[in-house]
Amino acid sequence: MTALMLVSACLNIMLGGALLLLWAQERHQDHVRDWGWSWMLLGIGLTLGPIMQDWLAPGPLRDLQALMAAASLMASQGFQTVGALRYRGRRFSKSFTFGLFVLSVALIATLGMHDMRAALIAGAAVLSLMCLVSGWLIWQGGHRFERWVAMGFGALAAVHASGPVLDEHARSVLTYSLGILVQTTLCLGLILLSVRRAHALARQQGERFTRLAEFSLQGLVVMRNHRLLYANPAALAIFGATEMPSEDVDLIELAVPPEQHDAARMRHARVLADRNAHIEWESHRLARDGGAVHLQCLSSQVEWDGTAAELIVMINDSSRYEAAEALRRQALHDELTELPNRNHAVARLQALCRPGAPPFTLLSADLDRFQLVNETLGHEAGDALLRAIARRLSRQLPPNAELARLGEDQFVIIGADVGDTIAAQALAEQLLGMLATPFSVAGAELFVHLSIGVALFPQDGRDAATLLRAADSAMHRAKATAGASWLFFDATMKQAAQARLEVEQALGRALAAGEFLLEYQPKFSAGTRQLCGFEALVRWERPDRGRVSPVEFIPAAERTGQIKALGGLIIAMACTQLREWEQTLGGALPVAVNVSPLQFEDPLFAERLLEQLRAHELPPGRFEIEITETAAIGHVERVLPQLAQLRQAGVPIALDDFGTGQSSLTMLRQLPIAAMKLDRSLITPLPASDAAAIVQAACVLGRSLKLEIVAEGVETPAQATSAEALGCTQLQGYLLGRPLPAAIATQLLEQALRKAP
């Protein structure tokens, strides 16, 4: 009998081990682990209970053995029931389960110490009840095989119940024989049940993966040794295919551009060699119709049919790539002419301007009077002309010349292989020759002239920005000459440009800091040589550089528009000085101020000037404005109404530099002027007879219009005498008086006022 019990215990332990091994393969099936421990503990409980019961004499050690046997048997049934609960997906309370276990063990152990028969009956009852609970839980699945297993639990419950019934000490041969048969059969049923569930779960997972793969928007491709093993519908759609190609086809040869074959093979080999490979990449691939598809991909290793393969997860990124390419093209190409633009040209120049690079030529070409085409024929015609120029130059420029459009009507030509002055000159002349033939635009034939600046690398600049500035400087200098022309850059152009920029930038600071002052050049009456007025001349005293010539800063102020602020400052300072003379000397003589035509762009200029005179309490006749002949004629619509307003208010107006412009006698008659100042170019040749004839004619004209006639630039006595004799009424020049500081001009005015009758 003992041998039979040992066989039963060992068999249960072995069956429990088999279940635990099965669980080790499928660790997500926790119920298998519970059943494995249940059978193991059942074998241990049988060993500690009926088998070892007679080995120990009554006493504490035997009581401990009985307690351990009861604990093992109750734990076995606890794991069995918990396994059934887990299998069915039922929740259970660990604390409640543990409490029942402790209570059962305590009950059986207590009974065992007083009445072993009662303890065996109680233990058999608990074991049978828990087997019935487990069977009932398994039965709930409804599957035929599950119900067979549930019936096995019922049979095991009957076996447990038969123990104390068939034998007083629960050691019946029939009980243990049936136990071996039922427990073995039930354990095999549990193993098969667990395997069946594992297969069902695997099949379910496979179906899920298949559905995910089949309905995924991402392409999934599995390949090994460049042969396709699997491709989901999204991958086939990406490549424009309806079915997978034959496994004999080399996928790299079929779908990878030739220049990327080596990279694709190296990546494939790397993935197959490294199970942890995780490579992100993007590239072009060839679709079934031969078109290019841009993909973003992730390559990793996957086991396929027991062997490593490459899994490629891919997204068709062609739309984003094409949009990015369009943006890149937009950033680097001119939409109107389809030529590379400034960004592209700068990038190309940066690539060429590397240390030790061979010399090359940069030409900056600008169309002359292009704005006239826009104004007369319209911007559509101007755009058509630019496109026509771009097409002609693109077709006819030599292969070593790269053309780009830099801006509105400016192009650059990079002669990568043109490295000396002779070759650069030939390229510039060739460029001009290409435009000698007229363009047919908007029904008109248009001749186009270019002004070209030529800069050479590395002597004119070692980086893109410097080289572009050099070519632009030469181009702007060439533009100052009439007709199509070209010029090489030289250092003086850069220096002149830097000087212009520096003056323009310093003007604003000088206006804010009050670095300007006025000097006063006296004017004298002809014949008497008595002081009759002053001309206020602005001077710029720079703290860091001393006096700046008006020849430098007046044009700069007009270019930048700061002449308006400067003109307003001059008027304010002249009014202040006149007011001071009126207050300290009791009188003054007229002061003339030069006014730029840009100041007349302000429609309220005349009103503001009169307001200044009123604010300083000056008679309008004390303040005279001078405007050049060219400015008055060139801006007559804007200037004439305001001149009339000033003249009507009593402000004298003088036409400066008479004889240098292109005014007509009719226009001269229309201007509301009180004086005309003969330019120094008319006075310098005096007393030569031909010059005298011109001055005399101007004086006759002035007297007929009742004008004061001022001879400017009088520097010799002969010039002064001749000018007086010919009819000039006033003299101004270095012979009689240079421009004077305000203090000295005040002394001269004071002397003149004393002598006045």
C-alpha cells in the first residue's frame, strides 16, 4: 500500500512539474502555473500525510507533520480553484482566499489532534468541495472538451470523498488506484486544455496581426536575402502592384535605384546580423510603373519561419517630399524666369569661394531704364521681357557660365572657368553682344542695354558676400555711363561706397546731436559795394573728423530723404539768427537759404515756413529762399504753387545757378521770382568777350523782368568790374567776402547798419 501511495505522490509531483514546464513556455497563462503548483503540493501533501503517518510516534513532531500535510493539501486545492478562476477570467480576493486556507488548515489540524478520523473526513470534504467548485467553473465555458475536464474534476471529487468512506485511515487501495487514474487523466486534460487555449490565443493574435497588417495604412514588407516573403496591401499599393512578385525576384534589383544598391544590401545584411537592429531611413524606390516613390522606413529584425528576416515598416512620404522639394525650388529658383535666384547664387558662390579654389569671374548685370518699360508698356510686358532675356542668355551663354536672377532687373553670371581679366572681358563683351538683337514684346521691338560689373575671385573678394558687393559696385559705376558698358571692380569703388554709406549713417546721428551750424556769405550791391544781404550756408562739424564738405553730405541727405529734416533745421537756425540781429542790432539784412526740391514734397512746406517767420516775429522780406533752376523746372507742378504762396506773402525768391539748366523764357516768366543768380560758370570767364555777351544778355533779360541779378563766384577785380558793367545788380564771391561765422557776420552787419543813411 505504501508503494502505491508513493507512486501516486510521485506521479502528482511529475504532473505538476509538467504543468509548470508548460507554463514556462506560455507565461501569460497564469492558470497553468496555479494548476502546476496544485499538483505538486498534492503530491507533497500525500507524502507528508498518509505515507509518513506511521513513520513518527505520537507527539509534537507527528502533530507538525500532520499540520504540514494538511497545509499542503489545502494549498493544493486552493491553487487548483484559483487556477480555475483565472482560466475563466474571474476576479478573486487574495486576502479572502488566504483566510479560507488558514481557516481550513486550522480546522483540520485541530481535529487531527483530537480525532484523526474526523480530520480525515473534514479534509476529504474540503478537497471534494473545492474540486466540485473547480469543475463547475470549467463547465461554464460550454465547450465539449472543457466539460470533459469539468467531469474529471467531479471524478476527482468523488475519489477524495471515497478515501475516509472506504478506509478508516483513508488508505484504501481502490481510492489510490482510482486517484492515480483520475489525477493523471485530469492533469493530461488540463495540459491539453491549456495547449488548446494557447493555440487559440496564438491563432487570435495571428488573426489580429493579419488584420492589422492587412488594414494598416503603413506598408509592411518582410524580406530575406533580398527576396520578398510578405507584403501587406498597403505596401503593394505604395508600389502600384496588385500581387506579390515571385520569391525568385531580387527585390533590390527590382525596386531600388541602381545608385542605392550597395547601401540597401549593406543595411539588409546589418539587420539580419543584429536582432536588436533598429534603423530609420528614407529614400526613393521604384514603383511598378517605373516612377519614383519617396519612402520613410524603419528596418528591424523579425523571425519568419524560424529564421531571421528584415521587417520594413514604410510610409509613402512622396507628397511631403514633393512639397519640400517645391519649397526648396521656390527658395532657390525665380518663378518668373525659372532661373536660379539669389539664394542659389549665394550658395553656389560659397561653394566656389573655398580656400585654394581656382579663380573665377562674377558678373553683375543690370538692365538700363527697365522701369521705363513697366511704366509705358505695363508690368506684364516687363515680365515678358525678363523672361525673354533669361531664355536668350540661358541658350547662348557658354557652358562654363551659370546664370541667376538676383532681383527685379538684375542678373548675375558666374564664370566658373573664367579666371583671368582677358577671359572675363571676353565674357562681358559676349554678354553685351547677346542683347544687341532687339526683343519682340507686347507688339514692340525693344532694345535692351546692360550695365555690367565684373569682379574676380580671389583678388576682389574671398567670400560670396564680398564678391557680390564688388561686382555690384562696379555695375553701379558702369551704370553712370551712357549706353551698355562694363567695368572691372577696383578698390576705389569700395572705398567710395563705404564713404557714402558711412556719411549716410552718420547724418541721422548728427541731426540728433546738433552737429550742424550756419555760415553767412555776404552779398554786395554793384557799384557801391555796400553789404546788401547774406546767403546762409550749412556746415557739418563732426566731433571725430572735423568739418565735412557739403559736396559730401548734401547729396547723401537727398539720397536718404534726410534733406527734409536738415532743411527744416537750416530754416530754424537762420530764423533764430535773424531774430537775434533784429533784437541786438535793431535791424538786419535779408538772409537767403537754399531749399531742396525734396522739401517741396511736403504740401505744407510754404505754410510751415511762414509760420516760422511769424513765430520769430520776422518780416517776410528778411527771409529769402533760393531754388535751383533745374529743380524748379523739373518739379514745377509741385513747386510753383508753393512759390506763389511764399511770393504773395512777401518772401523773396531767387533762382539759383541760372545758366546751368534747360529752362525756357516762358517758364522763367511764370516763376514768381525776385532775383536770378548767374552761375559761376558764366562769371569765371569774364571779361572775355564771348562770356560777356552771354552775361549781358542774361542781365537784359533780368532787368526786363524787374529782377535782381546776382553774379556768383566773383573772385577777381576784373570779374567784378565786368559784371557791374554788364548789368549785374549784386556781387557775391571770395573777392568781396568768404562765408563767415555768425559772430564775424554780426560785426560786418553792424558796420553796414551804422553806415546806412
